[in-house]
Amino acid sequence: MRYIDPHIHMVSRTTDDYQRMAQAGCVAITEPAFWAGFDRSSPKGFFDYFRQLTEYEPQRAAMFGIRHFTWLCINPKEGDDPGFAREVMSIIPDFLDKQTVLGIGEIGLNKNTKNELIVLEDHIGLAEKHNQLILVHTPHLEDKLKGTRIIMDAIEANASIDPGRVLIDHVEEHTVKEVLDRGFWAGMTLYPDTKCTPQRAADIVEMYGNERIWINSAGDWGISDPLSVPKARIEMKRRGHSAASIEKVSFENPRTFLGQCPRFDVE
Ligand SMILES: [Zn+2]
């Protein structure tokens, strides 16, 4: 059965991973701009990273029949210096015309600092100005709930941004309900052992339903599993979830949210 992995950092993964994902039914991925495992020494490093995301990764994915789309930003982990961040953000509009760019992301907070919030607000303004979809990273620390609320407040402060065009990722049991109640989409990021496992994702669907929610692997430079979406589908099947419900969280919902950008034309 086909699936979409709407959040995975393929620049950190091998070509073999693309092959295995294709064999497991992956037809499209979206790759948010994030930390590449090291701090870049100058804004020029991001220029090359954005070229990698928009020019080279789509070609590598295409070798296996996988469509590759991307999101652009300076991530919160490197975004604690507003001067540096603004230089990076000044590059972004030149890339927004590229055919595989879906929006601004993954923006958000890492340690919930004042500077991170300033840079987050600048990114929200950038998305508003260019009418872009937004993909949000929420902190993985004990401050997840607090950080998630600060982010949602900052987005809601821009009345022209429709929460239905914003996906809040890395939700967990204690944040998902508020994210959905406030009209945003929610992403569950699956990790092999820590954070949200495939089992916990199945629990969350059983508790909160399958509307406006997706699953993704966030495979990156650390310990992570680029096949966690198909593994979560197997877990849901084992528990008796219907084929339609499994398809909804792993294909239909990502396609509906992402399809708000006409460039995401995956059938
Ligand atoms: Zn990510």
C-alpha cells in the first residue's frame, strides 16, 4: 500500500534508505529544512543547503520513483542569533519559486528562548507575506507543552494565517488535543525507542481520532528509522484499525494538507 512520509531529513540518509522506502510503498516525501548535525559557519552554508534540498535531493529520490518536496527556513537549533537568522531568511524568497518548495518549515522553538521567539515571529511574517504553508517543530524537552502553546499563540497573533494551513509536528499525548482543538493540523513523529513510538501513535489515533493528523519518521542524522511509517501501519493493522483509517493517516491526510499547495500534485 502506498504512503507519504511528510517529514524526513533525507540529506542525512543513504541512497539505500530511498530504495527501502520505495520497496515499502513510499511514493512521496517532504523534507523540512533543519539542523544538519552541525552548526553552519555562515549564511552561505544555508544557500548551499537550500540548493541541495531543491535541486539534488529531488533527483536522488526520483531514481526510486519517490517524489521529493521541501520546506525552507533557518531551524530553531541554529536560530538563536537573530542577526545571523535574518541573513539566512533574506536568501529564502529567491528559493520560494522552485517547483518543489511547499512552504516555510520546520520553524518553531528548541529551548524556548527569547531570541528563538523573535526568529519564529520573523518566519511567520515571511510565510504570511508570501502566502506559504507552515510546518512547525515543537521542542523535545520537558517544555514541549509550554513551547507548543507559545508557538500557537505567535501564529494566532497573525490573524490572516489560517490554522488549517499550519501543521504542528512532534505532538504527543499531552499536546495533541489542544493543537487539534485550536484548528491546527498535528503530526506524530515516530522514533524507534524514545519519544513517540509506532505503538504510542496508534494509541493517540485510538484516543483522539484520525482527523487532521499524520504520521512521519523524521529520519535524520541521529538514531531514527526511515521505515517507521510502514511500521506504524503494521501496528495499526495488528490492532484491528481499518484499512481506510490506516490509509487516512499515512496517505490521505498528508495529501490533503500538503495539497493546499498546488505544487503537491501526488495522486
Ligand atoms: Zn525534522
